[in-house]
Amino acid sequence: MARRSREQTAIREQEPSIRKTNFEEVCLGYNLEEGQLEAARCLQCKNAPCIEKCPVMIDIPGFILAIRDGDMAEASEVLSKYTNLPAICGRVCPQEKQCESVCKLGLAKNFEPVAIGKLERLVADWALENEQAVAKRTEPVIGKVAVIGSGPSGLTVAGDLAKEGFDVTVYEALHAPGGVLTYGIPEFRLPKRIVQKEIASIEKLGVTIETNAVIGKTITMDEIMAEFDACYLSVGAGAPNFMGIPGTSLNGVYSSSEYLTRINLMHGYQFPRYDTPTKHSKKVVVIGGGNVAMDAARSAKRLGADEVSVVYRRSLEELPARIEEYHHSVEEDIQYNWLTNPVEYLSNGKGELSGVKCVKMALGEPDESGRRRPVVIPGSEFTIEADTVIEAIGQGSNQVLLSTFPELTLNKWGYVEADSATGATSVPGVFAGGDIVTGAATVILAMGAGKVAAKSMAEYVKEKKQFSPVS
């Protein structure tokens, strides 16, 4: 056997000086030859820990072996058994903290793990380009299921139940399906054509998607429960959080939700082709350290800001964002103010933002998250000049539906209480998963919750209807 390379096969990317001026995808992906080189690094472990670490339990060695052998149809077939959104997950899933973190090759001294995510993307893109046949719904139809929300969790439930023989209708409040995949993640990280193609693949299974449908307003939960045998709630956690410091009401202070939605869902980056103007900022400050903060900062740079800086109250070591996104941001001239926290937004006297008053922080004892708690350093105040601030400090539960469905039990944070093993809620026949249960998390964790719930929902409806297929 040929000696395995210690490093991952290099992947092509746009040059930083070019990509920071456009919204085109940064990572260009592997071609087949590059993918086969990387696939050959896989040890093909008999008891593969990468499978256990994957929230949707993909047969990772199986699809990688097919790539190595040049059988892309087989690789696609393996992937399709476990995931309905492989081209999306191959781009935005934090593989470095999941499957790749336990790769046995990567655990060997001086070896990098197999680039599992990049290989998943290769296969998924090949399947979309070659229009691989989609599994059809089995007959007869077992029952009718409603899915509220068309984000990654809802799409997973819809696809899995359609494959099992259910008539599935997905209700989406916005004018385009995809949830956070569409309104939250920028084009340069997740092209909307990819999201649209993967959603189209799910629709080919027989799934119906109705947009502009606000459950609790245009349709009530009583109407849903009367028409369908079961329902899955996956409305996400899209309500913006603000720090609430003085000056929050100034013109120029945005939530990341509004900022990114205007750019992504409403095509603000393509103004005036699309009639969604965005502010022409010069000096932008982004508050937060997650992937959303990275997305907001990198979007602001692409919209023409001269200076973009991220203010984060902890250090690089505690940064929750994907390290790949951080490195990309640094290459694109995003600046960082570590161990820093804003305490006031300053006005220019005309109701407009002119600066951010900050304090320096020191790290104390760990908090409930396991990260060291930031503590203010007395007398450390300083000001960052800014005409735009974007707060990316997390999001709360969407209350439009929940406020009209009092029968549903919520936890103290306002999220839906659901059994982690089944997705079942306090209301019989109603299941829930994704960010509306866990709070803001990753795409792949939302998908994992969807797979769990889909299995439980199928069992629930079959028992309820005492279903027995006609031979």
C-alpha cells in the first residue's frame, strides 16, 4: 500500500484579495482526482468512530471507499441513505469538531484527519450536477404529516418521512424555503443555488412546501391538528437578542438577524438589481464570536466597509466559530479585539452611531458553559470609532406560533420541551426539534434531531392508524 500523506489534500479557494470584494463561494471544492487522493488516505476502520460522532450516522468509510474506487454513483447512493442535505452539510457542518475530530488517522502523530466534509461535498455536488435519481415514496400512503418550518431540521423530517410513505406538507413563514440556510448563511459560504437544488430533491420525493404560511396567524394549530396525523415543529430560534446597553436605539445598530436577512434572503448584496438597499458602512464593529459573527463581519467587508472589527469578550482559544471561518476572515482583513466588551454606543448628536465604548476583560473561573468567565478590568475603557454595529450574540425562540399554542410546554428559556430520544412534546402527535428546542446550534445537530423525530413520528402514526400495508 502506498504511504499515506500526513496532510490533507489541498483544496482550491478564491484568493483573499479577490474574494473579499465579491459574494461568490470561497471554497471551490475538490475535483474527482483530488477527491480520490484524499479518499486514499482513509484507513477504512472496521469500527469507525467517525460514524458514531456524526449526528446523522453517515457510513463515512463506505462513501469514501466508493470515491477512492471512482464510483461516484455508489458514493452518492451511500450518502442518500443517511442525509437529505449532503451538499449543504459538506459546506457548513463543523466536521472538525465531530467526525474529523475522532478520525484515527488524525489522531496519529503529525497526521491530519481525512477531509470528510470536503469529500461529502464532492459527492453531493456530483449528484446534483448529474441529477441522480431520487428514491420515490412507497405505496400506499401511510398518513399525513405537517412540518412547521423549512430549515435543516424540518427538511430532514420531511425527506425521511416522504421516503417512508408519508404525505408531507411543509409550511414556511417566509417567501422562500430553507430557513437559516436561506436567510442566515451568506452566499460565499453556502450558495443559494445549492440550497435550492437540495430542497428541489426533497420536493421530488413528493413533499409539498407552502411558503408565506405563518402558523398561528394565517393557519392555526387547531386547523393543522385537524388535518394531519402528526406535526413537527421546527420554527427555529430567529428572534434577535440585544445586549440592551445605552445607545442601542441609535441608527446604525443592527441585530445580525436583520443584517444577514437583508443581505441573504432579500439579496441586498445585489442592489439595485434587487430593491433591498443596505447601508454603505465605512467602519463596522461586530459583537460576538460565533459563526454568525464571522458571517456578518465578512459580509460587511464585501459590502465595501473600509474597516471591520470583531469585538469578543473572550480569547481566540474560546472562540466558538469554526476555525476555518476565523482563518478566512483574517485573510480578508477582519480585525479582532480580544477580551473586549461593549458598554455603550455613542451618538454623533444626530441620532446616529459614531462609536463603541468598550472595556477590557480578563478571564476568571469557568462558567456553566465550561469556558472561563470574562471579568471587567477596572479603568480599561476605550472607544472604537464606528458608523455601524452588528450584534451577533445569539437569538431567542420564535414566539409567533408558540404564543398561540398554550397547550405546548416550554422551558424557562421559552424553548419547546421535547424528549431528546423521540422529539415528542407535551401535546400528543406534536413533535419538535432543532433550534426551537435546543436554542441556536448547528445545522447538523438540527438534522440529527430531525432524524430522531421522523422515526418516532412514523411509529406514532402507524400505531395511531393501526397501519398494515396491503400485500
